[in-house]
Amino acid sequence: MFETIVPLLIDGLANAALIFLVAVGLTLVFSVLRVLNVAHGSFYSIGAYAAASLGLWVVGAGLPGWLTFVSLLLSAALVAVIVGPLIERTLIRWTYGKSEAVQILVTFGLFLILEDLQRIVFGVDSFYEDTPVQLLGSIEIGGVVYLTYQLVLILLAAALLVGLKLFIGHTRIGKLIAAVVADREISQAMGINTNRVFMIAFSLGVFLAALGGALTVPQAGVSPGLGADTMVLAFAVAAIGGLGKIEGAAVAAVIVALARVLAIYFAPELDAVAPYLVMLLVLLVRPYGLFGSATTRKI
């Protein structure tokens, strides 16, 4: 029993950690900007390609292996700093206040453009750079061997969840974001520069997605189509947890990841549909998600 349950749990939590990073960025952007960003999955794959490229350069240059860990974080930060403000100012800002249909069409067009750009820049070959996994090695628990990297991912996701809650609740920028989420019009009337808050929130969402992509490279690599698969999964997680709910994204990521792992172990033919079956069951009972609530809206 131990040799069955523990591997399932660890695999599920490690998978959930990566899903959470993408879904929490998506839900953060929606809660602040009220924009359904279909292109969010592309930031995940861009972060993965950037991390793979930077990591391969570090190894090829003969630099110390521990710098590949730095490259994972640095690549996500570079994507956020370069791509986040550029896209928010030139395209996403135009969709504020528009209907959901317009937002989806615009961001889906952006997704197609970004996917083609990735193929032009990186080609259609897969990239692998597993130095961090090799350096961390493995660990044995109860006679079962696990990758230490998987355990690190779980701890990192938990720390990030706590860090986000502290950031929003105990920092000036975080409180400004919370104020804009609560009431955008009153925040503007009080003198808050909402455009600046929007750019910061969007860039933070890009960073979280890119970090998720960067962290997936050492254990799974990156290949064309990664952004599309991740985008659909992130929307499923955000819907299950409740759009705009950080805690909901964390819980939903664990539920979806465990559903996928259970399907792989016991019913491989259901692997692709397991997350969406979970979403269907949850939304049938709670249309606004596990942590969401029915709200009024202006029309």
C-alpha cells in the first residue's frame, strides 16, 4: 500500500506544483485586469524555451553546474520584464472594459502569433537540459526512489503560495492590487494609478507562467505545442478553483494533478480527459468554482 500511494501522491503534487504556477498567474491577471488571457499558455512555453536555451549555454560554456538553477529563475524574470510590459501596454490594455468575446479573440490571436514566433526562433525540435535534476540526484523513502527535484518543486510551490498571500496582504504594491480588485473605480477616484497596477499584475502573471515553464524543462524538456496544452489545463484549474481565487488555484491544481496521475496509473486511456471530467463535475455542482461565489456585475 505504501509503495503504491506514496509514489502517486508525490507524482501528483510535483505535477500540481507546475500547474499551480501557470493557473495562479492566470487567475491573478483575471482578478485584477478582468481579462481572459488565452495567450497565457504561450508565456509558459516561452519561459521553457528561454530556460532551456540559457541552461544549455551555461553547460556549453563550461560554467559551474549550479548556475543552471540560477538560469531557471533568470529566464522567467527576463521573460516577465521584456514581454510583460510590452504586451500589456500595446495590446492587453486595449481590451480593458471590452466584452469577454473581444478579449478571447484578441488574446487568442496573440497566442497564435506567439506560437508561430516560437517556431521561427527555436524551430520544431525538442530541447532538454536536465543538469538541475542530475545535480540534485534522488532520494529513497520507504524503499521507493524519487527524484529530489520533484520534492523541491513541491516545496517551492508551497513557498510561492505563502509568498503571494504575504505579498498581497503586507506590501504596498500588494495592497494596491487588492484595492483595485475590490473596486477599480473607487481606486481610481482615490488617486491610485491603476494603469501601473495593471502592468505590474500582468507582468507578475507572466513571470509565474514563465517560471512554471522554466521549472518543467529539467524533468520534461520543451517541445512545440506545450503552450496550447498548458493553456487549456490552466483554464480548467482556474475554473475549478474559482476565477480570481489564489487558494482555489492551489487546491484545484492538486485535484487535477492527482486525477491525471490516477488516470495514468489505473486507466491510461482517460489521461487526456481526466482534468476536464473533474472540471465538469465541479461546475455542475458549483458553477462559480470551489472557492468562487455568485456576484453581481454591471451591464
